[in-house]
Amino acid sequence: MNPEPLVFSMSQIKTYVECKKRAQLAYEMLLQPNVSDEAAMSKGTAFHKYAQYQTSQRWPHLEKVEKPEVSEETVGLYDSWWEHRGRTQHDAKKRVLGVEKPIYTLLNIKTGILGQAVYLRCTFDEIYLDKEGWIVGFDYKTYKVDSSPDVDLDFQGRIYIAALQRLFPDYPVRFEYERVRQSAPGTPRGNAQGLRLEEGTWWTYNKAGDKRKRSEIWTPAECYETIILTADQDELDVLWNETLFNATELIVRRRVSETTPGAWGRTTDKFACGFCYFKALCKADLKNTLDDQTIDLLATRRTPLETPEELKEGCSDGLQQT
Ligand code: SF4
């Protein structure tokens, strides 16, 4: 019997490339920092969960997802997105192959243990086959403040394409981001405290309570954007080889760290540290005070994800293709 396979998630590899210390805290020690500013994050998560539930209802062959407990605001955001975008997108799909289901792609690297396989786990919000024969990896990106991404710098999206391409070698593959503003079309812009709805029109008031002006409202074009990412084979090969190298390096570093301190080094990018959820744990570790008591104060311990049985027995892509 072969040894249990190693599974690396795409976010683990990404974190590893960004900062070894963060990768150690997040994926070796399995710590989840206790952060207070989760409002925007949980709003996005709620949207994802509700969209997942809705998609599973619309495709009879998909495993049904239980209806999540989400706010009316989230339901409204989704319904609005469906009216303006989702219905048209749905009509262009031939079949949804998976919703929030991880796919596992074999990485052709050696671990030093005979017969041990290594997989990359990529989790898409959705994978579908469109009516023109493309396999599409699809992710929602909700946002509060707009900042247009540079698609040419989206290396992670290209690695997702490369992973999908290995599962579907006979199909053209693309990746799509569906950007959804956390304000629906028709809702007013500006500070919620200064806004009042009067006979169907939004008005902006100042602190003294004086009506200032009619509020502008968000338009559909300002609330939704589909970003389509394709890549040529050379780009995909380069990024796939880089992924193989990073995964190999991670395996080696893991082994070296058993006997050598300092293997999980910190980034010197102060900008990255400023935005890092792990900074309190990282500081405590620098002072050598990251003991069990500190960990319990600053973080929650995650349980590792189970390796799927099918993976232990052989290759599986985790999709519902029948
Ligand atoms: S604070 Fe900086 S060095 Fe520490 S884990 Fe975060 S990114 Fe890495």
C-alpha cells in the first residue's frame, strides 16, 4: 500500500511564496488568528455561501447545499446580481461540474518517500462547461471599494488554468472572476448615516440635518464586472514549473526545519507585514513568547483537512461529471 499522499492547497503555496513565517504559522502550526475586523470578510463569505446554495438548486445533478443563514442584505445582493448578470451567465452554461468543490491535480515531484504522491488542491467557487465548449473556473470576488486588478499580473489565476487544463486536456480552459460590489445597483452612494429615503428618492443630509442634495445611486455597470483570464501554453508551462519548484522547496524546508532553526524565515517586505493577519503571532514568535498560552489568546487552532479516501486509493478530480 502506498503512503498517504501530500496535499498542498493553492493558498498554501501562495502564502509560502509570500512569507515563510506566515506559511509556518498558518499551514504547519495550523493557526487561525483571532481578528476583529471581519465584517467585510464575512459579508463576502455569506455571499459565496448563498450563491453556492442557489447554484446547487438550479442544477439537478449537483449535490444539494443546505440553505445558509444569511442576512436579507446578502439575499438582496445576490438577487440583484442574478437579475443583472447571473441569469444571462446561467443561460450560457451547458453544465456546472462542481460548486465549491476542490479539485486535486497531481504534481510530478518526489518527496523522498517511495510511492508518495503529491497533489495541488484548487477550490473554485464553480467549474462549468459553457455552450461553446470551454471549461471555466469561476470565482466571485466581492468588494466594498473598487480597485481594478491588473490581469497581466494575475499569476494565481493562470496556475488555476494550468491545473484545470491537466484535468480537461481536450478542452480550451479559461478562468473568470465575477466582481460584485457590496452595494446593489439603485442603492445610494455615500455615508449611510447621512442618507434618507424620501418618497422613492435618496437625499444626502449633513450633520446639522440640512438636506444637501439628491444622492447619486450605483449603476449596474459600476457594481458588476466579469474579468476573463486566458493564457497561452508557454505562460502556463512556466507557472506550472514554478509551482512544482515551490512545492518541492516546501517539502525540503519542512524536513530541514526539523533539525535547523530559522527555516521559516520572515519576509523583509514591511508593506506585506502591515497587512498581515498573523503579525501579532509573528511578533510573539520573534520575542520567543509564542507559547501555548499566547497561542490560545491570539489564535484558534484549525483541524487539518482530511485527505479524501479516493485520493489515498488513486487519482480523483472530485468533480460531478455524470
Ligand atoms: S508579519 Fe510579516 S514576517 Fe510576520 S508572518 Fe506576517 S508577513 Fe510574515
